[in-house]
Amino acid sequence: MVTLTVDGDELRVPEDATILDALHAEGTPAQADTPTLCWAPNMDPINACRVCVVEVENSRVLVPSCARKVEDGMVVRTDSEKVRHSRRMVLELLASSADMSQASADVARWTAEYGVDAARYGPPAPPSTDRDTRHAGHHHAPDGATAETVAQPVKIDNDLYVRDYSRCIMCYKCVNACGTDAQFTFAISAAGRGFDARIATEFNAELPDSACVYCGNCIGVCPTGALKSVREHELRSDGDWHPDEETVTTTICSFCGVGCNLELHVQQGSIVNVTSPADHSVTHGHLCIKGRFGFQHVQNLPQA
């Protein structure tokens, strides 16, 4: 065990814990509510979004609490003006370039709490049609009157899920879920550089022609709604999405004998999504194609 001081209070936590682990386990409710976008309890730290930064005494820069290990005698400040300013700026830059309207309720709350004003960067620039084919390093000169965005058409090339990269903040959670954190399929990765960085399949192939096995684990970890099931996308497009009426029922997948726990998300008598608890000892929050998408046979939907 090591002892550290967080906002004036001493905490004792295991020596292999991160600062964020300490805040979640021993911190106050406000400290435990440290904002995160690229972190998930069932994934290795990614260090991409930098919205969880905290101030550590004698450190030259702010540090990501999700990855920085605690040290004996460490002094941490989670709510200094420097920390709040950095978090506000990160959230503003993300919101000015990507559509965050379908992010979680926590993100909306943090946006209000930190006084985020993405509009101060100017109106959004027109959507792009060539993000998938841009050459790395070949940038056009900004006009200074609009905020550059990642807006682009929604990719719908299969029957199970859509890719709406106008909402992508490059948190890399989908890449890691597809790779070494869960699936080991490596169907997607980061491509491009700088603001042209994007999530792409190999050679920019459509999903049916890629290595994708449609487990949907990328959907399960996406924090902004850039990846979602076709069912959810259709309901949202039709104005028939009702999250306030949603119920969640836990059951066990019957497709095989592994025993994966499923969480059935139901709206108006219809299953709209299937997830799995991140703390489940079998799935650790991840599923296969049958568990996540194989629910149509248990509900009656009107024929198209």
C-alpha cells in the first residue's frame, strides 16, 4: 500500500493503482466523478483524450489520471484552476470538431459543469467528402472563419451496425477492443495524421470486405455514438428513440455454453441493443456476434 494526498486528504491504495483507481476507490464523490472519454474499466489505459488530467506536485505538466501510477508521498490536485481550464479546453475542442450530441449523459453534465462553449471557435465548416482518401500531411489552409470538423456521411455497408465518424473523437477505444483488449481481429486501426487522423479498415475497405467479424465490441466501448447498431440508427433517424423509457434486463446468452451475461435494452416492448456488464467475469463487457446481434428471433417486429 502507498499513501498519497489528494486535495489535502490522505488516501491509501495498492501500489499498482493509477490515480484514477485511487479516486474511484477512496476519493470523494466529486473526485470519483473525474471526466473520462477514452478510459473504460474493462480496457487498458489509452491516454488519448486527456480530459482526466490532474495536477501532480513537482510534475512539469498535467498528467492523465487514468494511466499515471500512484507513488508514495504523491500530492495530487484534481480541481485546481489549471486542471479545470485544461479539461474545459479539451472538451471544447472535441465538441467544436465532432458531433457530441449523442454522447452519454455524463458527457453532457461535464460540458455544463466546466462551462464548455464550443461555439466560440466559430460556426462549423462544411462537411468533408474526402476524409478517407486524404494524403497524410496535405492540409488545406483554414479560412479562420469556421471551425474545422470531422463531419462526413454516415457509413452504412452492412445490416448490423453503422459508422458515423462525424461523431468520432479518436479515443481509440474501438481500435483496442477490436485488437488486444478483446477480439484480436485487428480489422480497424488509425490512419492519417493530425486533424486528418481517422479510424479505418485495411485499405479503406467496406466492412463486409474487411477482417471484421461483427462482434460489435467497438460499439460497446464507443463514448459518442459514432458506432451504433443499425436498429438504434434507424430509430434515431425516425425520431422514435426513447432513452427515458428504456429498461435493462439481465439474462444469460443461450447460443452456447460459455455463460455470457447479456443486458437487454428494451424500448416500447422492443429490444434495441444488447450489452454485457463490464465487471462480468466471463465477458468483461465484450460479446460475440450472436450475443450482441442475435436477438431478432425473440421479438416480433412489423415487416418492412
